[in-house]
Amino acid sequence: MKRVFTIPILFFLSFLLIIYFILPSYFDFKSLRQEVSEKEIKVQEQKVYLSNLQEISENLEKETESESLEKIDFALPDKISFASLLNFFQEKVSESGLILKSLAQTKTSVFQLEEEEIPSRPKPKETYFNLNVGG
């Protein structure tokens, strides 16, 4: 008879101990797993957002570069006419109320600027002028 009562009581006590020790750990584990999944979702969203930003940035660079090059190509003449360039300088000097004393084409620049060379782009042809203006 004594055995009949002790076995159910032991089962009940073991069940209570399991609930008391294991259940809180299980709930902690479940909440941590949920936090991890939320953070993984946030990381995925940030990756998508950053990839979209990168794609937009590349598109803007391409558009800006092509627009700038088109504007430059449109503004620059195909052939250089030194007569029209001389006329342009003379008009601008006279608009400023000055007198053009001399205009000479030189082979080198008076100013030596250090520029970074970009290997993918061809170097433009450089022409230097010395303008002497008085007024």
C-alpha cells in the first residue's frame, strides 16, 4: 500500500521539478530564438537596403558621367580654330574695358599643376596661351 502512494507522489514531484527547472530555460531559449530571428530579418532588410543604395549610386554615377561628357562634347568644337579663339579673347577683354596688348601661343604652361592621371581616360590635348592685357 505504501508503494502505491509513493510512486505517484514521486512522479508528481519529478513533474514539478521538471516544470520548475526546465520550463523557464525553455521560455528563455524561445525568447532568445525569437530575438535572433528578428535580428536576422533586420540584417536582411539592411542588406537589401544597402544593395539598393549601391545600385542607385552606380546608376547616378553613370548618368552624371554621361550627362557631363555629353555637355562637354556639345560645348567643345570638333576642330580648334585659333582665329575664333583670338576673337573670343579680344571680345572678352574689350567687354572688360581693357586692351589686349599681345597674345602668344606657348608650348608649356606658366603654372605647373600636379594632376592625378586616370588610366581609363585619355589625356586631353593641352594648348597654352600667354595674354598680356593692359588698361
